[in-house]
Amino acid sequence: MATFDDIADALARQAIELPSWAFGNSGTRFKVFAQPGVPRTVEEKLADAAKVHALTGLAPSVALHIPWDRVDDFAKLRAHAEDLGVRLGTINTNTFQDDDYKFGSLTHVDERVRAKAIAHMHECVDIMDVTGSRDLKVWLPDGTNYPGQGDLRDRQDRLADSLARVYARLGDHQRLVLEYKFFEPAFYATDVPDWGTAYAHCVALGERAVVCLDTGHHAPGTNIEFIVTQLLRLGRLGAFDFNSRFYADDDLIVGAADPFQLFRILFEVVRGGGYDEGSGVAFMLDQCHNVEDKIPGQVRSVLNVQEMTARALLVDRDALAAAERAGDVLGANEVFMDAFYTDVRADLADWRASRGLPADPMRAYRDSGYAERIVAERVGGSQAGWGA
Ligand code: AOS
Ligand code: ZN
Ligand code: ZN
């Protein structure tokens, strides 16, 4: 097996984008539990994200969500982020919180509503031009609840047409990242339900259309690492939304529900070149912290991704390939599992300390006094996303 020293340099290029909405109040449709000290402004969300980056060195950028994070002056916001030591990243569109979108957005039968959704996405690209963001993330709530409610084929045709109009607005360096999800809020037929549908639309659009794989968006038992492999092979894996799920789209801390699955996914990422310098795969979190503290929730999340990345990098690929070729089923599995079972936490602590980072970022956060300070300073937190 490779040693920790062998992978130290590769670990240094890890970058995980944080979602602005992870720092605000969130909840389920039953209850939003407000937490003291949550950000009241976008600027305060950026400050919290910058704290996560300062503690871990892993989170240099922040994804924004429009309209939740709309400000009057995005150039000023960009400068503010840079002053804090982070960048503004992916711009997420929102066509799911407006009465007009009850029966769909980019797929809507009514041309007025469809034009409104397209205009919203064009506005998001205008924002990207100012923030310097590369990626426009499109996740759609579109779908139907009952058989016969909508014409499935016509909806696909309208979707293709709408996406083309959005894509046409992108600059040469910008990408459309299309996210799929098998259900919710639609419960019968979702219009972008799976990687194949997302892939087909991306191919029709052009090279700068790529797929976002949200790890929570699959039916139980789905072999997600296979999808990772296939999309990398096809050159269309644009981004991850990392989180974990026990039941539905739970948006829990990545690596909490099934660390082995995260390991298998990251192994295929490494194997397929998705972790190579300049690979074009964006690693993001898409999580909400409903009952746990938010800033340490984000710290825990990026550390979980780092730990599993380290283990994935440790796999002895030569030994694995030899065992695979020899038909040595148990030998190959042992090589794979050896890396998974390697506890890298002490090595990572030393590695962090050698780079001027806290060896234990969770503890460093607890000791920093930041949590107490924001509770004292921020009175009247904003509602930042889900459950709003
Ligand atoms: C929805 O289920 C998707 O995961 C979206 O990526 C995301 O959670 C949403 O856009 C929140 O911003
Ligand atoms: Zn997502
Ligand atoms: Zn989701």
C-alpha cells in the first residue's frame, strides 16, 4: 500500500465548496429550529464559511443561491469574500419557491412561466459575470404527481429548448451544471430524474454542459460509484453535491451515513482522473444542519471528505490491477479493503500541523470563541434556505 507521505502532495490540492445555505436556519416541513448566532446577511454567511476554511484549509470557495443570496452589489460581495480569504463559487438557480412554478419551470406549458424561469437563469449568469463564477447549477423541481397530469415527452422537449436558451447565454469559460434527482417535490415523474437524462441533455447542449451528482439523489441500493465511473468516462462529471442519506434526500453530513460508500465513490473519482489537477470536477457540499451546530457541521463534513480521499489515494492500484487480472477475487478485495480500513486521522493531524493548520479543527473551533462571539453579536438570524 502507498504510504501517507506518498499522498501528502495530492491531499494539498483538495478543495471543497461550501453551500451558503448550510450556515442559515433550516429544517424540515415540520419545523425549523432557529439557532442563535446564525448569519443575518450574505456577508455573515461568507464569514462563517471563511472560518471553516481557516480551520481546515479545505474550503476556499462558497456557493451562492439566488435569490436567497441576492445583494445589490455583487462586485462588492466578491471583494468582501476575497478579503475574508475565500472566493464566490457556483451560482445556484432557484425555480422552486414561486407560485408560478407550481406546474414546472423550464418545462412549463405556459410560455410566460417558461420565459420567466429562463430569465431568472440569465440573471444568474449576469451575476456569475461579476462574481467570476464558473458554474451555473440548475436543479429543477419540475415533474408531475399523477399519471396523465403532464405529457412526459412534451415536457422533455420544452426542457431541451429552455436549457438551450440558458446555455446560449454562457460565456466561453462558464458551464451549465445540470443536477438530477429521482423524486421530490414531484412524486410520480421527475423531469430530470437520473444521470442518463441529465447526460442526454448535456450532450445535446454542448461541451460546457456537465452533470452534477448529488449523492442523496438516488434510490436505496443504487451503485453510485458506477455512475461516477461512467460520467467520468464520458467526460461529463461536472460536480458533486456531497451529503449523506438514510432515507430520502436527507442532506445530512457527508460520510455520516455510509463512510464506505463515500470511500468507494472517491476511489472511482481518483481512478477516473476526477481528482487530477485541473480535472473539472467540482466538489461541493449540499447539506443542511437542522439539529447540529452549523459551522462545526461544515468542518466535520470537509474533514470526512478529506479522510476518505486520503484512504482512496492509499489504495495500491498496481496490486489491485494485478489481482483483478489474475482473477484473484479475494486478493483484490483485500487490497481495496486494506486502504478503507486504514486510520489516517493521526497522519492527517500531523499533516495539518505541518502546514500551519490546527491539528484538530473541531477542537480548534470549540476553543476559538467564535461560536460565543456570533451568538452575542448576531441578533435576529435570517432564514437561509430549505424550510423557508
Ligand atoms: C435539491 O434537492 C438539490 O439537491 C439542490 O442541489 C439543492 O439542494 C438546492 O438547490 C438548494 O439549494
Ligand atoms: Zn443538490
Ligand atoms: Zn437535494
